Amino acid sequence: MTKIKTAVIGVGSLGQHHARILSQHENSDFVGVVDKDESRGEKIAKSCSSVNFTNVEDILGKVQAAVVSVPTPYHYEVAKQLLESNIHCLVEKPFTSTVEQAQELISIARSKDLVLQVGHVERFNPAVIGAYPYIKEPKFIEVNRLGPYDPRTNHIGVVLDLMIHDLDILLTLVKSKVVHFEAHGAKILSNNEDIAKVRIKFANGCVADVSASRVSMDKYRRIRIFQKDSYVSIDYAGKSLKIYSKKPDVDVVKSLFDIAVTKPKLPSKEPLFYELDHFLTCVGEGKEPIVSGEHGRDALELAHDILKNMQY
């Protein structure tokens, strides 16, 4: 595949890693970074053997694809400018501030036949990828995503910052319409919800309990999927996967010896690498990304519905 000229817009705590990976990827010709903080931009650019541009306009015509990793309120305007200049985009999550903005970006990308991918990186977690073949018809799903407070994200709450990853995963796994949910939250460290718990019911009967918190000293990020004869346990943070299932000749489990435990061997690279590798492949081969603008919009819409109906 011919190398694709790339850039990263916004090289903060996450954007710097996008830049690191793209500057080293065999299918990326890394042009540079764009950051209004010149000292930071130049530092990251130097570490990637590239240059820093202070305005998006400076890279128009110079790159074919870009990652948008600026603060969420600026996703829409930056991505729109890039798409209208025929540049393929990977936009970090949350996709945009509003569902209407998300739909407009999708329409622009579709009209220009451009790749528009949304940065729900958990889809590329090796443990999640490894779990897909074992997930058939989930009946009950339990998700816990806990972590320490980060003042950098105090402009949004845990639903848009953390839980949105799991909402995207749920919509992907269950493949059914949400028919009802109950949402509870509390503001503890900021003016937005710092802890939230949601029970979601789907049209096919599946129920999901989803918890997110940034009032924890340690990171704990797990999802357990229960289905007929088995359950799948995924540790997002540890990138580990276990499948517990009844042995083929067992009708009713009478002891632990009737349960088989499977631990699939998983790929070892970081999820962000797989996400960017997929983005470059889609751009180079004209493929549809597995996390499209539509997926980002749907997760965003559910997140906003939850926030509108959250009880405090």
C-alpha cells in the first residue's frame, strides 16, 4: 500500500500518542502536528521527527488523512474543515457535541466518499477483538469502568468521557434497539456527573447494567457478558479474556469440573495502534471503517438521552 500523508490535530495527552504511532507506522508518511500551543506542538513534533503547524489551514493540501484530537467542543469545526478539503478523518470520541453536528459530518463524508472513523478505541482492544467469536446472544451484560479524576475532562461528565466507550460496545454486541433505561448519577468533584449507573433494556430482551466513575483511586475496567451456557469476562485495562462455559456433555453443572475455562491467546500491540492501522487501511483501500461516523453518532445519541433523563 502506498504511504498515506498524515497529520494529528491536537497533541495533548491522547493526541501525542496518535502522533507517535503515525510517525512510526510503515503505511504513514507523517507530515506533522497541529497545535496552537507552540511549545507543546514543537516538542511533540520534534519527538516525531516532523514539524508543528499552528493552524489547520497550514496542512490543507499537504495531507490525505488526519486525526482530530482537539477538545470535544472543537471536533465539529475542525473535522468539517478537513472533510470539506477532501481529507479523511479519524475523530476522537465523543464524536461531536451534538447529534446534529455528527450527522452533518457524516453527510459531508458520504458526499465526498471520504473515510470518517470515530475513536472508540475499545473496539480495537485485543481482549474485545478476541471475544467476538464467543459472543452469540447476550442475555445480561455487566460493565464497570472506574478510574481517578482528571481535571482535564471536567468540562464533561463520566457518561460522555468514559461510559460512551461501553455504550458503543453494547450497541455493537447486542445489535438491538434500546427500549428503556434508568439512569442515576451524582456530582461529587465537578459540576458534571462524576459517577453514573444505568440499566438498559433492549428490544431483544437483553439487559445491561453499566457503571462509570471517576471517583476511584484505581483503574478498573471490565465487562462480563452472560449468555446461554457460558459467560465472557473481558478486562479492558489488563487486555485479558476468559470464557467460562458448560462442557459439551454437561446438562446441569454439578461441580466446577463441569465448567471449561478458555483463555484465548491475544495480540500484543496497544489498541491505539490497531485503531490507526485500521484507519490507514480503510483510507488506502477505500474500505468502510468498523467504527463509522454512524456508530459514533448512535453512541452519542444514547449518551445524550441518558444525560437528559438522569436522576441525581
